[in-house]
Amino acid sequence: MRVSAHPLRVTLPAVQRTAQGDWSAIEIVVVEVEVAGGWIGFGECLARRGSTAYAGFIETVLRPLLLGEDLLDRRRLWRRMRSVLTGRTGGMLVEAIAGVDIALWDLAGHSAGQSVAQLLGGMGRRTTPVYASSINWFDDAAVEREVASAVAAGFRSIKVKVGRPVGAAQHRVRLVRQLAGDAIELSADANWAYDLHDAIAVGRVMADCGYVWFEEPLRPEDRRGYRLLRDQLPIRLAAGESDYAAVDALELIEDRSVGLIQPDVARSGGITETWRIAELAQCFGVAYAPHVGWSGAICLAASLQLAAAAENCITAECMVFANPLREQMLKVPVGLTGQLVDGQMPVPDGPNLGIEVDRGFLAAHRVRE
């Protein structure tokens, strides 16, 4: 067995802006697990910064835990890898586990000759609804261009970034509704920009403008704040991309602090743990929507497989800005805007994740410093 980790960095063709600041470059780690017979599974873990540290951790700490093990025992191996951390579940370790776990699911698909969605039980979906993500926190002229582009591409649902000051966010919420028209479903993502009072002020304008969810208005640790906000606003709250494991998501799900849970498979422990979160949400009547953010094509493919399999999945994130990690990593790209049909995105076809990685791309963008 061979386990390799490829730390990657790309410069984005255009800077992206959220309430947390500007992003001109992004990093991830691609994990490769090869077994006897030549089968290879690929995974991806979120590593916003310091991808070489993640890669070293995977190869020196997690790899030995897989040696001599039955790689189809994905749940047991998840627990084995998690045991390295003696404290609470989270952080770099779980993000690193995510990359390994996705690769093990990809291998399992090879072994069974089935897609990951089929391995999960499946709902028989071949497509999934998606929303355009995201309209940047730029000036009004840029927003007008981005909204027009998303509508022209055929999206029926669009997410807009909002930030501070509150008055500017309220203006942005109204402006995007005006630009998109009443037929387009809208949501907004604050990336933790607000305290409770400011979130209420922005959320009420969103509700007046017919937005369907308010994403991460508060910092993820403020669980009580989410409960208080839920009681103040007639709009669905969304969160979960900042959580690492089902135990983190459970509190938001169990008391319905959120109406939409959004784990990121490249952070939330891979397919094994993200599936647990989706199933928990189903049990409590909370909707599920995979988060992909600034990830690469492997995360996107895994997210589409999860979307195809989860009973409570109502939509999935489709990033609309240019990103080489998403557009160039695979020999046949998946989940791109140009593949949209009637507001739906095709789920990758074929066994495992339904992808073929371009090794030339891995070599060209490997971080070597």
C-alpha cells in the first residue's frame, strides 16, 4: 500500500472577497492511496494555509495507521485515525482525516464497482439542484455584473456575500433582489460578520426581501446566539461548514437552531463523518446542503455524491468564480457552471467518485517550499 499527500496552491484569476477579507490564492491537499492490483483512491482535505504541514502529517502520522489494515473498514479506520487526538475532535487532524477518508471511499467504489452514492444507499438521483456561490462583497457595479452572469448561466438560486457595515449589507440585500427579480431564490452568507443585534437587523431585511436562508451570521461557537437569532427571525438559518464532526453539529441540529446544515466534506472528517451529520439532520427534520467553498474538484465530486444519496439534501453549492483546482484537476471536469441543466447539476457518473485526476496538474501546482 502507498499513501501520498500532494500539497497544492493556486493563484486565483480574480480576487475573492468575503466579510473576512480578500483571498488571492488557495491551498488544499490531495491524498492518494494505492493498493495491490493498481487501484488508486483519491481524496482531498481543506488546508487553507500550510498545506505542506497537512501533507507531512498525513504521511508520517496517519499513513502508519493504515498499514496492514482492511481499507474497506472505513468506520473503524476513521476511529483509529481520530484516536491520535486525545482532546476534543476538530482542527487540522480531522481535516487531514477527511482527505484520507474520501480516498478510502473512492477505493471502496473501485472494489464494488459502484458509485459512492450507491455505496451510501442512494436515492437514485442523477442530478441535484445547485445554487450559484457567491456574489462577492464588492462594489455595486461588480455585484450587478456577477448577478447578471449567474442568471444568464441558468441558475435559479443565488447566494450573496454580506458584511459590515450593517447599512451596506441591508442595501446589498435589497439591491440583489432588485437585480435578480422575484423568480430567483436568494440567500446570504455573512461569514460570521455580526453580533446578535446586527444579525437581527440584517436578517429582517432579508426576510422582507424573500431570502430563503441566512448563512453563518454569527461566529460558529455562539450556539446560544443562534438559538436567540432563530427566535427573532422568520428566515431559515444555515451553518455547519465550520464544524468538524457530528458531535459539533448535533447541538445546532437537535434544537433546530438551524434549518439547513452545511458540512464541508473536506473538513468534516470526509464522507464517513459528513454522512453521519446528514443522517442526524434527517432524523431531526433539518435540511442538508453540502458546502464546497474554495475547494478542488475531488471535494466537489464527493459533495455531489453525498447530495445524490442524502434524503434531506435540498441543494448543493456551485462556485461560480474561476478556480484552477476545480476546473483543471480532472481529465473530465465535474460540477462546472457550463454543465448546469435547468438549475440542476449532473452527479459524476461511473464507479467510485466518478473522476480521473490529472497527474500533470498535481505536479505543476505542488507546493515545494
